[in-house]
Amino acid sequence: MQGSGCADKLIRLYAPNGRLLRTIEGSSDIVRALCRVPKSHPSGARFASAGNDAIIRLWKFDGQQMGELYGHESFIYSLVSSPNGDLISSGEDRTVRIWRGSECVQTITHPAISVWTVAVCPENGDIVSGASDKKVRVFSRERERMAAPEAIQAFEDSVKASSIPKQQVSDGNMNQEKLPGPEFLEQKSGTKEGQVVMIREPNNTVTAHQWSVSAQRWMSVGTVVDQVGSSGRKTHHQGQDYDYVFDVDIEDGKPPLKLPYNVSQNPYEAATKFIQDNELPITYLDQVANFITTNTQGATLGQQAPEPSGADPWGSGRYIPGEGASTTAAPPSAPTSRPKVLPQTSYLSIKTANLRAIKKKAEELNEQLISEGASDIALDPTMLATLSDTIAALEPAISGAQQSPPALTPGVELIFDLVSKWPPSHVLPALDILRLLAAVTPVTATYRTAGGESIVNILSTSGIFEEIDRPNNIMMATRAFSNLFETAAGRELAD
């Protein structure tokens, strides 16, 4: 038996020779996906349907409806069954959801606008998704087939960095003042898989968090924004989607450099990464950050895009999300005023870093010191091991994956020593690590050398601020001071 779903909200079942056997009513909107359900399914259903009303319906072949599955928040585009009897769905809400019986047992949020399709390997049950960010991803239950921890962390970080349009999570009527603070995530558990809560962060941004039953914790799935850049018009650059990708002319006669930016980012962090990636002078920092601010502050939610990158893959007309008979609410009207930027009422820290590049540079400069006969201030194998351990511990700390601050005392001691002893031409990687340590661990503020010196004493007497021809060193030392305000111990020391 074959089946079809259509924009007329009907399901049709056909004999192998093409003869129409039955027309099934009951769907409230466009039917986009059908799949067979295993005979062992507890509902007794034989097939399932899904579509624009965000509901998965379970049916018998005679047209009797056996159940409904709720969880998706927008159009469902794809639906398949797994060898173990689970159903897997994907849709406009950026998720792949796994259903066991009548319950959603896992939600996999993607760093994309939509997850267009999902498939299952019949031999091993691995799940394959295809999304609007032009990437195919494979998910497995078997540990030996899972990606490397770095790849998994990169995926989770990209989900956290996603920008979520306000109307997607609140119909545009969110009262930010009444939202709970970060303490909610520690004090309250979710009630079901995929439940989403919005949190008002100390810097007045709003983040979305999704409950994971398997992990028994809230997972950050992005920042809630009201800019048009996050509502559909994404630009692809070096394998990722961005709200904006600017062309920046640095030098006449040379092609412009690409400056990617998401509205959930701090403009100074985006500017810093742009400068580091293109090996530009740090003196460009304010100019690039101001360029980002000037060219994004006027964007508002609700402006029309001629061809959004999240457009329906099945063509134009009745299937375009948000048009026709869809139950999805229309986007709210554009705000009449721009968001307030100043005054800044919370501390800003800069924790963006390419830790692998920092470690590699430190090791190269250490080899250079040894070759130049300065082995007395170079790192020995034990110190290099401490450096590697410190870098490894900083990875989850700066990404937010680690809830409690690490101690990192050996790393703090080592970096203090390097900042004090390494020459100005070599000290930049150590300063870069120091500003990260200042942001993630209070030990940076409380640690004292054998001579009783704190981070403030070391930086102020190191001569870094007298080396005016090395602005990068001055910048990193200043950031280390600034990042001290991230911890209570750092604020006490700075006061």
C-alpha cells in the first residue's frame, strides 16, 4: 500500500497498481510527511502523518486515528521510523525529535533555521539530518561511531551561538522584566523532553534553554533577538550561517575581507576575531567594532526579505512558511525605536579565543627561546604539560559548558611566571591565556607569588605598558584587568 499527503489536508491511500483505496480526513493543515509505523507500536497504529499544524497523527489503514504526538513548535517537514520502533521527526523549529510510544524522548536542536529532512539507517539506526545551513549531520547511539569530543563540543557551541527570533519562542509578546534569572536553571528541572524556558541574563540579554531528559539538565540553544538578521536572511560563510557578512576594504587594490557577524555576538568579540583571523593591527579594533554597530543597529524584526535562505525547499506558493492556511502566527510589527545600547549596566568580558593557536604559538616561542640560549626562562617538559592541561581546562570553561569555575592553580602560577620573565617579543600568548584565566577562575585574583605579588602587581611592574610599540601586549594586559570583574574575588582585588 502507498500513501500521499497534500496541501488539501487529505491523506490518500493507493493500491500497488495506483488505484485509490481510501481518502482520510482529520488533519487541520497541509500534510507534508507520512511514514509506516511498526506493528509493535503501542498505539496499534500502522502509519503516521505530520505537517503544518505541528502534530504527528497516528492512523490505522482504515482511517481510524489512534493518537496524536505533541512537541514540535512549528511545521513538521519529515517523518521516518527507526528499526527499534521509534519515530523520528524534523521541522521548522530547528529540531529533530525522537518519539518512543507517545512520548518525545530526545530533542536535538540544530544551529539552523529549519531541519528540512531526516532519515534513518536501517542497519544500525543512525539518524541523518539535512538542514537549512546546507549541512548533513549523522547522529548515533553507538559510542564507537560518535564524533570526536571536539566535534561534539563545536556542534553544541554553534547551537548556543544561534540567534532565535523573538516571535518563534513567545509570539513576540515576551515581557523581559518578568523572566527568571540564571538561578532558575539550577533550582528547577524540566517537566518534559524539549521544554523551552527563556532566561534573563545579568547583561539583560535573553537566552533560550531546552530540557534534556537524558542529560537531566537545561541545554542552552541560543540567544533570543528581535533583529531581522535572525529571522530568516542568513548568509553562508566558511561553512556557517551568519546574520551579516560584510565586505571590508583594508587596502586599495586588494580584494575586500569578509567580516561575519551574528546579532547575538558582542561587536568587540566579532571585531577581535576578524582582526586575529586576518592578522591585522589591533589598532583597528574600535574602528571595526563601530562599523559593526553602525551597520546593524537599524535592523528590525518583520522587514520583508525577497528570498530568505530558509525558504520552503518544495517551491513557492502554498507551501511557503507563514502563508496560506498556516496556523503559525504572523510576525509582530517592527518596533518603533532602536534597542537601547547605553548605558552599559553590566560587566563586559572578552573570552573569545582560539586556544589551539595560542598553545601552538607559545610552544613555538618557547623553542625559539631555547635556540637563542635562553633556556633558563624557557618551559621544561613538566611546564609544557601544565600549559597543555591549562589549555584543555579552559576549553569548557570559556564556552560555558562547565558550570563551576575550575581552580587551575598550577596554570595561574605558570602564566604569572611567564608574564614576569618572558621578553616583550614573546609574552603575548601568556597574556592571552592570563586574560582568559582572569575571566574563568577566582584563583587568578587570589593567587600570590612567593614574593606576595598579585596579578595587578605583576602587570603593573612588568613594563608591558611602557612598550608602546607593542600595542597587542598592552591590549591583552588591559583585557586581563577588565576580565577580573567576572569573579567576585577579581572585583574585590580591582576595588
